[in-house]
Amino acid sequence: MPQPSPILSGLACRCPRCGQGGLFTGYLQLGQSCPRCGLDYGFADSGDGPAVFVIFLVAPLVVLLALIFGAAFAMPPWLHLMIWIPVTLVLCLALLPPFKGVLVNLQHRHDAHEGHQ
């Protein structure tokens, strides 16, 4: 059985081995194992990686959009705050699970472990 793409199965928040079973039991809480193939998720430790990648994606996007809207429309600063703070929060919260899924899937695919001395 060929392994699924770690990017596609990660974005779908699916098991890195079978691509079918769910990865999470909560918003960002990994399950103990895959409900379909039984893969133990004990190896998974994405740390702060997902948050860093989400910040690197969302921050420039929101700044660019704010600059474009600010140049196109005469908006007072309070309106920018009312628009861009919720947009930033929604984007960050929406992207965290798929990015964590991708990192866990890549960790499994490349058999990545913490460094040993």
C-alpha cells in the first residue's frame, strides 16, 4: 500500500500512514493512535513549528491586504483595527490544525526524532 502524500494528508488532518484516520481528537490535540490503521502517534511532536509557519504566512498577507485597502480607500485607523485584527485571528486559528497535520505527517515520513548526544 503506497503512503499518502504527507502534504495532502497533513492538510486534511489525516493519518500519515493510511491517509484515512483522523489525526486529532480536539482542536490541536493529537489522538493516541489512528482509528483506521492503528499507527501510534507517540512519535509526533511538532512543537512550535505550526505556529511559526502560520505567522510567517498570515502576517505578510494581512499587512499587504491592509496596505492595499488603505491605499484604495480612505479608512481611519480604528476601522483598520476592526477589520484586520479579526481577520488575523480567524486566519491563524483556521490554519493551525492543517499546518500541524503537515508537520506531523512529514515527521512520520522522514522518521524524524529529537536529536541525541
